[in-house]
Amino acid sequence: MVEHEIHHRGQIHLYLGMLGVPTPPAYGLTSGQELAASVCRSGL
């Protein structure tokens, strides 16, 4: 069942990307988001 869910999540991610819709990262924050969050926390 897990493989089936992963398959459909991948399909949705692919189609949204092709349509230009921003998609959430599959495995946590992107490097840009992580950098922005760390800069905000440090007060720079």
C-alpha cells in the first residue's frame, strides 16, 4: 500500500510542477528555505 501512495504523490508532484504550481519539498525544507529560516532566527 505504501508504494501505491508514493506513486500517486509522485504523480501529483510532477503534474503540479509541469503546470508551474509551486510544490512542497518531498523531504523537508529546500536549501533556500533553510537558509532563509536560519537568517530570520539569527536576526540578520
